[in-house]
Amino acid sequence: MLDNLSTSLKDALKKLAGKSVIDRTAVDELVKDLQRALISSDVNVKLVMELSKAIRTRSLDEELPKGTNVREHVLRIVYQELVRLVWTTADIKLEPQIILMAGLQGSGKTTTTAKLARYFQKKGMKTGVICADTFRPGAYEQLATLCAKINVPCFGNPQEKDAVKITREGLKSLKDLELVIVDTQGRHALEADLIQEIVELNILTKATHRWLVIDAALGQQASEQAKRFHEAINIDGVIITKMDGTAKGGGALSAVAETKSGIVFIGSGETIDDLERFDPDGFISRLLGMGDMKALLEKAQEAISKDDVDVNAMMKGKFTLRDMYKQLEALNKMGPLKQIMGMLPMGNMELPEGVYDVTTTKMVRYRIIMDSMTPFELDDPSLINSSRMQRIARGAGATPDEVRELLKYFKMMQRTLKGLRGAGGGKFNIQRLMKRFSGMQ
């Protein structure tokens, strides 16, 4: 998520390492590096200039706190100003409500509508969806199919072209549900007739929330689009989609600043569960390499049982093939491994190339190969020599190269976990790390 921006910000802050005093030259250099990183990521130039001024002024004027080095002091200022840039997270209550979805065509609004339904369903709310997109062919079929997978009712009429009529009938049909999400037609904010339609839908539904779905790749035009939508229906939350791709993401952050509404969710994957509740502190912490332990713990509690994995045990000295498979299986339930690792406070530590490259298919192959190993080999992979490798391959219907690949990946994971243990200061302790990084707020 925003990998390029994250790398650029961390590189800019690296230059302060070892400095004992803050001088204007060092701060000016840092600010220029930050400006380049933010502007190249499509953050609005005006916002970048405001941010730069605040960081420069505070870095030079504020006294260095006792027991804090220069890098930590400036990092704290950059962190706080970036949190201010993305505003606060929008408020979400688990009570009866209607959510009106707005956004440009192609922003991922329909998929996000289904993801939202899933999110609230998991929170125990009786949820339904109305498809008010009467323009895009297949819109109702797409939304109805997604909702059917999670047993959420979806109201729509592909033969009807009046979105207001469909919504009126949908509200009657779903009146016994606690939460209704209305998926509207993707529209350009400068198309007056379509804007009028969503204004009418807003009036009809008396929407509790009006959330704008923004593609992370939208770029500089995001600010103008957000402004027009905000003027039309008073946007009170933004959902940023496609944050797992190569998008720069700065345009979406600019859109948030334009509406002053806060980000409610971030979409960062293809499955219906890939919707992350936005937390500004955690988001900026991850950008700066400080991790997001709170989000990691929430994911773990939601996705896996206590018997699946012991996160502290992952960081202890002994790590076997048996451990690796059990932990990869548990992490797979939590989401993409890269996303999970991004929540750990690794600072500037570089992970080995290919450490995330374990697909579901590969995990199945790994399991078959491991089923051909003896208990002694699973507990002590160093026992696996050439002849044992041949035997394991034959038993698994695999090639010796596939067995070598598994062992190579195991060693890579072992090195990675040792590195994380070192980054945590010896014994890895989640509570201690959470306390350490919460001090940045």
C-alpha cells in the first residue's frame, strides 16, 4: 500500500540518523525530499506546501524533548502532520442507518458495496443492498451475485431505468433490516443530470451517511471530483479502493482533505473480506515503517482462533517446518502475507526477495511434500540431505527441485523472523511494541 511513498518518506528521514542538533540546512533538505515524495505520489501541491511549512516551522522552533534524538523528534513531527493531512477517521456506529454510495465509474463502488455489507454483517447487523445503478450493463447481476455469496438480500430491477423508483421500492422491501446500502450509478461530478439524480436519492433515502468511493489511482483530478460531490450531497466519509496495486494514492488523500470528512475504509484486495477500517495513526505509522500493531491484533482476533498461531512464538529462536506451515496457514486466514508483514514495526529493515510469494496452490504443494517427511525431519530440517530429499520427492509425487524450493522458502522465513525479533529488541513482545509506538501519537 503506497509502497513508493512509504519508501521515499523513510529514505528522507534516514538522512537525519546520527545528527545531534537540528539545523536549517538539514530540515530544508528533509522538507525537499518529502515534497518530492508527496508530489510524485499525486498529493495536491497546495497541501504539500502547507505540510512543508508546518514541518519546517515545528522542527526548527520546538525544543528537542529530553531523551529524544533528532531523528525521533522530527519523525514525530512528520508523523503528526501526516496524520493531520489525512484528517480523522469517520465515525461508524452499529445502529439502524442508510448509506448512500457515490463515486466515479470504474472506482470499484459496486464491489465495495458488497464488501461493506459483509463488514456490517460480520458485526451482527441485518444488512441489505439496493442496486440503483440503472446505466451499467450487468451492474445488478454483479451486485446480486456478490451478495448471494454472503446471504445478504439485494434489491434491484434490471428492466427499470428510474433509479429513484427502484430505490423507493427497495426501501419498502428492505424496511425490516437494520442497515441498507444504496449502490448508485458511477458518475462524473461534472455531469449535471447525474449529479441531480444522486441529490434526489439523497433526499429520498434521508441517508445517514454519504460515502465517496475513490480509486487510489485517480491522481490530481480527485480533489475537484470530491469537491463537486461534496457540494452536491455533503460527503461525510471516503473509501479508498485498489490500495494493494501500484497506485500512488496521493490523489485520494487530497480528495479526503477536500471534503474534510475522513476516510472510513480502505479496500486492499480482491476478496469480499478485503476491506480495512481506516485508522489514521496506524496508516501513517505503516507509511513510516513503524508498523500497525493495533490493526494486526484486530485482524488476528477476527480471523483465527487461539490454537491457530501464537504470534509471540513466531519470534522465538526455534522455528521448524511444522511451525512454518501452521503459521502460514493461520496468516493466510488473516489476509495477504505482505499486508500482515506491513503491520509489523520493522523500521527500515528490508525483507528477503520473494518472502511473500506463497500462493494457495503452493501452500497445498508444500503440505503434500511435508506429509512425506518424518516427524524428525519436520522438527529438524537440517537432517534433510540429498538421499532424504529424493525419498520425500518420490513420496509426494514431486521433484527434488520442489523440495529444495520448500526448504529455501523455510530458510527465508527463518531469516525474516530472526530479523523481526531483532527489530523488536530481542524477545518479541506485542504489548511492549504497542506501548513503544503509541508514544508517537
